[in-house]
Amino acid sequence: MRIILIFIDKLASHSHIQFIKFVFGDAEVLKRRSVLLGGVALAASALLPVPALAAAPLRVVATTGMIADAARQVGGDLVEVQALMGPGVDPHGYRQTRSDIVAMTRADLVLRHGLYLEAQMEDFFAGLARKRRVVAVAEGLPRDQLRAHDSYANKFDPHVWMVPRLWKEVVGVVLTALTEAYPDGAETFAQNAAHHMSELDRLTDYSKTSLSRVPEPARVLLTAHDAFGYFGAEYGFEVLGIQGISTESEAGLNRIGALVDMLVDHQIGAVFVESSVSDRNMRALVEGAAARGHTVRIGGELFSDAMGPDRTYEGTYIGMIDHNVTTIASALGADVPLRGMDGNLSVGS
């Protein structure tokens, strides 16, 4: 059925009018719409036995880069994945564009994060789910593993990707969604998922080992917004964000002042900026501490709500977390490999 719809879309487009006239005759196209519809149905049915078209990839649209990466890892050559939000894009305030709407309404499967991450798109997804298969991949996590949201009652912190152990659960949901959408690919999907999950286990081990080398007094992570709560709980770090769980919340002067006091009082020497959030507030912290006679440096840029550049190691989920773990551990005093888990990190990334 998906192939028939694609064929009809192609024939109905303005760019294919000449092709329609060639197949059905110019006069008939103009005078009798029924001939067009009947001819399209016949032509589409004739395509069904053609192996090349029958093997067309499953069209998947994912909201975030992290979800898109999971779909590619599990789906392999059987899927064609498009991510709506690229590097440096903040999902908390993102609104769907016209091209996003077209892509999602034509997709075989739409994968969104859920847990109120795509807060501005909630109403759109509610309507889309009545017409297309839409799966909120993070909402299947057990509630006892989720952190409460700081701004919204009965909602949870969506940043579960910060912990590979939790992200494995999400990959399992992606596996189920792809299998239900394309049962013929079940065996391939299962094999790919098993391999990817074994890599996530390696990433978990590397993260635990590297972060355990940070001296306990230095285990304070101060970032632009509260995206690292799961990270802190998993690895024993105190985590502070200038803004709350959502970047839509504002940081007031009182909050900045309190954090400067904390930096000075606890002699914290490094803070971190985020790739998808302005560094304006973080620079204010550094300047405020300097005015009090305490030097604080930017320990590095972390990937919080978006991965690194496309077609780079940091532009994959594993590369994103490897970068974050290595950057944090190194800046806070741990002896870790400069280029990460397998030597794949860009120098100075």
C-alpha cells in the first residue's frame, strides 16, 4: 500500500503532468478525471510484483538526532531516517515547520521523544497520531526510573539519554516500533539492536570508570540548564543548572548571584557551556566569580539536547556521550584518554 501511495503522489504532482498525459492521453486527462484515477490504480497495481520497489526503505521521521541515530543503528539499510532537529537545535522550544509537517505526514513511522521534551509540538502530535503511526519512545520507561519535572506537575525530566543504561530501554522501544511497522525486517532489526546495545554496554563501562576517577570534592557539574540530572544521579555528581529542566525557564539575577557564591565558597574551578544553549549566563558566572577574586574556567562545551555535527563521531549518540564523559572527567581532574573510549574523539572536541 505504501508503494501505491508513493506512485500516486508522484503522478499527481505538477512536475509529472506531462507523464500523465503521455500515459492516458491529453484529452482524456483534461475531460475525464475518472480515467486518471482508474489508470493510476491499474499502473500502481502493476508495480506490486516488482522486487526493487517492494524493498523500498521504511520512511522514518525522528524529532531529535539521538532518536534518529537509534533508528539508523537498529534499522540499518531497511530504513530511511530523517531527523527534524539538527546539531545545536534546542528541542524545548522547537516548533514544526511546513517541511516538517510534510515529512511527518508522508512517513511510515514517526518517532518522538515524549516526556514533554517537544513541548511546543504536543498538540500537533495528538492530531498526527490519528493519521500516522507515532511512537513516543521515552514514555515507556518505568516511572520509578524518571525524575520529576521542576516546572510541570505530573511530568518528568526528559533528558534520559544522558545515561546509556536508560537509553538502552529507549532503543528497545525503537526496535519494537520498527518491527511493528515492517515485520519482514524483524530478524535484521533484532540483530542490529543487539549489536548496538552491546556498544552501549561498553559506553556504560567507560563512563563509570572515567567518572569514578574525578576526585570526590570536584564532583560538581554546573551547566547552562538542568539537563544532567540523570547523569548526576547515575555517577554521583552534584548537578546545578543556571536554568531549569526546560530552557524555556529564565535565570534571574538572584540565581546568578547564588551560583557565584557557590563557586567561590566551594572553590569550583570549572563550569560547562552547552552546544544548544546560549553561553551568555555562563559567561556572567565566570565574570562574577572573577570579581570576587576566584578564577573559574570554561571546562568545555557539552552536547546536552542535541548531538555534534553531522557525519562526525560526535554526531552519533555514542560519540556524543563519549565526548561529554571525557570532557567532564578531564576538566574536573581525572586522568582519562584525550580522545575518548576508542580514540575516535576529535582533538579539542
